[in-house]
Amino acid sequence: MSIIPERPEPLLRLDEVAAALEELRTHVATEEPLPAVLQRLAETAVKGTTDADAVSVTVLAADGPETQATTDPEMADIDRVQYSAESGPALHAATTRQPVRSVVDDDEKRWPEFVRAARSAGIRAYLSMPLLLEAEEELVGALNVYSRTASAFDPFDETLMRLFTNTASAAISNARRWHHARDRVRHLEVALTSRAEIDQAKGVLMAVHGIGPDDAFARLVEQSQQQNRKLREVARELLESVRNR
């Protein structure tokens, strides 16, 4: 009976990441909001990375960096320490667009606040990868992988996670497109509703005052400017006053 040789350890790790990527592609819907995509990204990454105990996702928001997804709330605390100190591997990876892989004890001088927080949580090693949207070359933030094993990550893990983040960028792009499309639809719905209300208000003024559509619209605009209110609000108030009579 032939014996099937065991797959080399690097290939096993490659299998884990390939399986994680397939899960990400299978479960991330194009109509899934960005926070849900980032959370799924974190959960998939922790499954697909050997010795990973937790994963968080740092996003460079308009009002500063924030952790928008994590598999362990304690890691969000470590991230917040970095944000407050304005230094740490997550921010370094995000701002330099380069991976950061190290043992926590080696960075006490470089990032003392981060090291104290990591030690307190039992974290011994980390790997932070920049998250980029490839087509737009837009920087999203960083994917942060934490481990309680000092020897957790090596250059091969870094290469695998680079492939992972490249694939994940497509899911993030889809989520953003869905979000923007949803906002456009909402704005269009508001605009159509406003137009209908303004037309109805014009009709009321035309019937009450015996004036034409242009004069009715001018009266609405004049009232809007005098009250410093949006035209649709003035129109809606007029319609409500008529209904309540």
C-alpha cells in the first residue's frame, strides 16, 4: 500500500490562506455594507493565518484612524493606544504602505505605548499589512494580525497575507460601490419626493390665488429665502396646513 507523503508545512499554510480566500469570495456579497465586509475580512484572516490569535482592521477615517472590525475586543484596545500615541505598527503600515512584522519585545524603544498595551494583553508578535484599493491606489488602512506566540510570523506569512489583502481589496471596493449607489438612490428618492411636494404646493397657491405656475413657484422661493429654510420644507408645511384645515 502506497503512503501519501505529508504536504510540506509552507504548502499547508498556503492551503489555509487559499481556503480563507475562497470563503471570503463565497460569503461576501456585493450588496454588503463596508463594516460587515471588514468584519468578515478579519474573521477570515484569523482562520487563514497560522498562529494568529486575533485580527483587527484599522481604517483611516476622516476624523482619524479607528478600528472598524476585530475578532477580539482586547485588540481594539491595543489599536486605540496606537492611535492616541500616534505611533505603532498599524499606523506605520498604513502610512508607509509597507508591511510591518516583528516581535513585540523588539520594539520597546520604537513604540513604547504599543508594546506596553500588547504585553498586557499577552501579545508577543504582530503582522500589520496595508489595505489598498488597487484600482484607485487609495489607502484604506491596515489589517493587523496578533499572536501570543513570539515566533508566529515569518516572511512566508507576510507574502501570504499580501495576497490576502490584495484579494480583500476587491471586496472592500464592492462594498464601497454598493454604499455609494445606495446613497445616490436615497438622494434621488429625496429629490423626487421634494419635487412632488413642491409641485403640489404650487398647485395649492395657483388655486387659492388664481396665479400661474411661475408666480406660484416664485412665492415659494421668496418664503424660503425669507425664512432661511429649504424649499421642500416650505412646500411641505404649506401642504400640511391645507390638510389640517
